[in-house]
Amino acid sequence: MLRRLLPGLVAALLLAACGDSSAPSTAADTPGITPPSTVAQPTTESQSTTAAPVAATPEGAPALLFPVNDDSGKYGFVDAAGVVVVPFQYDYADFFVDGMALVQRDGKYGYVNAAGEEIVPPQYESANSFTEGLGSVLIDGKWGVIDHTGAFVIEPQFQAPLIFRDGMAYLATLGKYGLIDAAGNVIAEPQYEWIGEFSAGLAPVQVGGKFGYIDTQGNLAITAQFDDAGRFAPSAETGQPLLAPVRIDDKMGYIDTTGAVVIEPQFVMAGSFVDDRAMVITDETTLRFGYIDHSGALVIPATFEEATEFSEGLAAVRIGAKFGYIDRQGNIVIEAQFDGAGPFKEGRAAAAAFRDNTYLNGYIDTTGAWVVEPIYPVANPFAEGRAVVGVSEPASFRLRYGVIDRDGNVIVEPQYDAIFDYAEGLAPVIQDEQAGYIDLDGQLSIPLLFMEARAFGADGLAPVRIGDEYGFIDRSGALVIKPTFDSAFTPQAGVDRIMDGAMHAYVAPTGEVAFVAPGVLGTDFREGLAGFTAGNRVGFIDKSGAVVIEPQFVQAGSFNEGLAWVQVGDKMGFIDKQGNQVIPPIYDMAMDFSKGRAAVMMDGKFGFIDQSGALVIETQFDGVQPFGGDGAAAVLQDGKWGFIDLDGAFIISPRFESYTYQLWAQDAFPEGLAAVGENGRMGYIDRTGNWVIEPRFLMAEQFNGGVARVQDETGFGLIDASGAFIWGPTPMQTGPGVG
């Protein structure tokens, strides 16, 4: 599979000019509840602004600017009146963060300042938004850091971007990839930036930012010359060459095993060949999927909004709102009737049905008939006559995993925290953070002794993690290659892919490595402390790198208002900065503190506690968001959103279908208004619950700088606080994304 397939279409961009208190939470922060998606239906109203005058450079303090695109797809910036301040010249433009906006032109990245001046012309291979006055940029394959003038304050030298928080940047580099044999002998020294899976004796590799292919001896069989590369087809029809998709500049084509281009680059996206068919996107405007044969001819027209690779002669496609299956000629052989569909494996395919207000999965046969009714929240493809399925525990969000056979008979009752697909008769399982293997009968064949376990290869070896390093075991569970690697992967084609030389450190704004982290999976610093993981347990370090709280927690959030949530066993509580358990771990879920309140969950319902641990708002809600600076929080009850104050009293009773939540601990009513949905449309209410802007939009973001981005059936636009369009709506262009 290609490491990147398509530039993502951003559904909701973060608002600009946000301080630390409203910064988006990181993955290590809070396990908050995501609001339901906005219902998207056609609307009957449309207003359009097709042109606006270009303004002179504003004098004095610059007003907030907003990125927009014109009908040609080019991006510029307008002010809160809809006046064009920065002409339409960019292929992509992001929102302002820390006074700078990231822009892209001709595949290169630069920055515009708050006055609309192009301070840093597009020149970098990739870049990130500014934080704490610094922006991380990529040049010649190395990351450095510039200031607001565009001057380098840290010369390009690192393998990963530096995002500064609280005066430090966490640097995590993956190290280099190499190959070893089944005895642990080095075939290829760790030297590659990435090695993909082997197929037809070749594996894609990344060298100096370019992609080529190596053979099983570690030799570079096809020079690294492509901008991306996928796997070779494992087989082909008689007389047909084995082909692999590659990207050259902004188009994709196919090469043979000699590296010669066989199908010229012409596709927006191109997948690997399976069953003599490859999935492609031909038009970057429609983004529809079709299929080509080995000649490059489009044998199945690009008409599908979603599609999968062929498997066992069939491919899942979406037709309208439902999924069905087509054959290699493009004939519909299973009518579109499912709410989700996976590939056929061993004559069975996982398919989804929306029932009782939730998506449930079962299995169908090649006629489309249900052979296992849709009763599972999770259903993996079959492998070796077994499929992993997941069920939800009552009154919690946790999943437990088991195994069924092709007829739906339960082989392993749902009991494990995770089960991975079978390979070579064994499946890795995880229970209470310990990993082992079960056999086809569900018996624990290799005890739960490891921190992590991956699938066995045909050579009888499997990679496992002991402590923070990887080695390999045989089918008896005996260690045959001692743990010395930063990562390791399931053996293929008689060789084992390994990774070594990873770095986990913190970098100061001077560019000096302040210290090496004592573990992996470090977090940003917040309130002077940062989390790290060692031996599957989380602890905390200070800015000198000293361990101030030993790794002991299953999970942990960042510190907010002096406290951090932690998980002990399967329950959550809170610790202070000395590691004292000031609020006992009695909750099923917990979120960061904000405004002296933290959301907690017990028996499937959310409430709020104060910093003493007292339950000040009873557990009664199905979902919540943190309290904002305005002392209000959005809460979900019986499928409707409402708003409460710090004492739990309803400001507005639950009655809305959706609520737009963009930034952690944002005001519930940014600039006095909240974007909410009713009857499939979104609009804006004030703190009394009255509609200030009637619900008529498909999507609505919160206000910032007197402007909000909305979507109707004609496209995206910007409105003012009266609801009038100051720009657009125009069709949203699929930008190249940010680095």
C-alpha cells in the first residue's frame, strides 16, 4: 500500500489566533467524546459573492485574515469584510496560527504574516504551522526551524519536525530500516528511511526522500527515483508483467520489475494490481474510483465514490449511500444494500448494517446473503477459517475481542483487549497489557509474556517486544533472536525487516538536544512536565529530563490546573505534580481539568468533579465537552445537545442534534454564539438559546474574528455575525495538505 494516496480534504480547520488555553489537545490528552457528525442535506437557500476588490496593505495593527479559494481553485486571504487582502495565487492556504499562515505554491511551502505579506516565499519541501514564534520547515530532506522573519534559528539537521510547546520540542525519529535473516545475521545494515512489504521478491524503500525497490539480499534493485511507491503485484495473468504503482511528480503510473515505466503517469491515485485490476482515480475534481487493466486501459469507468481492491474476483464499491460488489467486468453482482463492506476472504466478507442507531457488522457470502448476522461492532476479515470480532462491554466504551468460524460459531468468547488476525495457525492476543498467542482452537499456545507481539511468518518466527526492544521467538515461544531492535516486523520472503537507531529526545529553541527521553512516546510539556512511556507504563519528566514520577500508569493525560488524569488498572483518577494520587482511580473515563471541573464517567454516564474529587455535577450525560472560558459546557443527553453552567444548571436544555467543537476548552459560545444543528441544518444561537442565524447550513464552524466558515449545497463560504456571506460560497478545492 502506498504511504500516501490522496491529499486529504479538511472537513473542519482549526480557528486562528488561539492561545495556549484553547490549544487543541494532543493524542495523550483527554479521551473526550466526539460530537455526532452534522447531518448533511441539501438546503434551499444560497447566497454568492463572486468578486471583491483588492485592498491596499492595512495600516496599523492588522486585522485577522481568512483563507478562501476562488472559482479557479487558487487560494488567497480576505478580511472580515470579505475584501481580498492577499490575491489568489496559492495552491493551498491554511488558517493563521501564531500570527503566520502556511501557504503552498508549485509544491513548495512558505508563510504569510498577519498583514498579508509573504514573509517567507514558498521554498520548502514541507512545513508546519508556527508555535511559540517558531515554524518547522523541511529542506533537502532535513528539518530546521525559522522565526517570524523567515531566518533560521535552528539550521536544518533533524529527521522530524520540531513543534515547540512550553519551550521544548519533542523529537521522535524512527531510525533506519534494515534486513536480517532467520538466524539474526544482518543482510542489509539499517540505512533506509523506510522499507515496505515484500512482494514478487521486491520491497519499496525510501532513500533521501525518494522511493525505489530492494531485493531480499538488501540490494537496491530499482534506483530510488520516485516520489512514492507501492507494492508489486504478487502474480499476473500469463504473459503480463508484474507491475507496481509509483508517483512521478504529481501523477501516478506503473513500472515493471526492471524499473521501466510501463503505464505512463496519468492518475491522481493508483493502487496495486490484484486479479489483473488496479484501482485508480483519474480526475482530481470528481475523485471517483475506477479500475484499469495491465495495458492501462480504464476497463471499469471511474464512477464510484468509494471502492476497494479486488479480492477473490470481487470488489466492494459504494453506489449512492450503499455498498455492493462488482466483478472484474464491472457488473454489479451483489446489489448495493450494505452500510459498509470489506474484502472477500475465504468466501466471506464483513459487511455493515445500520441498526438501532448504530453500525453493526456481520458476514456475507458471494451471493450477498448473510451467513453471520450483523451483531458485532467490529468484524475483521477471515484468515485460516477464523475471524476476529469485537463486542462492547455493557455500560462502557470498551471493546472485548473473540474469534468465530466461517459459520459464526464462537471459538473464543470475547474476553481479550485485542486479537490480531491469524497467520501460520497462531494469532497474537493482548490481555492486561501482556501479549501472547492463541491457536486455532482458541487455546493459549504461547503465554502472555510480552509487551507486544506480531504475526508469525512462514519461517516460523514472530517479532515480540520485551521491555522497549524487539526480538524474535519461534512457535514454542522460545527467544531465538534476542531483543536489540527499536522495531521489527513479520518475516517475509525469508528475511526480517527491522528498525534501529530511533531517537526520542527534547530539543531547546537553540537547536541543542537538551536531553534524551528516558522512554518512548513522549508528550509535549505542559505546566513543566511531560509524559513518557517505558515498559508499557507512563511516567513524567521535568525540563531537565529528570524522572519526577516513575512510569507506573497504564495511560496518563497532560497536566492541567495542576492535575493529570491517570489510568490504574481499568479505572481512572488524578495525580498532582509530585505523583500523589489525589483523586482515587474509580472512574471508567476521565478528562482534563478546565475551569476547576473535570468530566468523569461512571456506569456509562458523564458528570463533573472538582479538584477535591467531589462530584459537583451528577453523572447523567451521554457525552460532554470541557468547560470553556465562558463557564459553560456542551453536554449530550438522550441524543440531544444542550449547555450547562459550572454548577450543572442548564443554561439551555438539550434540544440540538449537533454542536461544533473545534478547540479543546473552547468557549461554549465563541464570540457569544454557538454553532448547533436542528432538523439536519446548522445555524447559530446565543446564550439564551435563541436563533441569531437560522439553521440553513450543511456545516457550520464557530466564530472567530467576527467570521465563521460554513457550507451549503453550493460550497464553502465565510459569513459575518448577521449570517450574511462575506465570501462565497465556492466549491472547496482539494488542496495538497500541509506538511
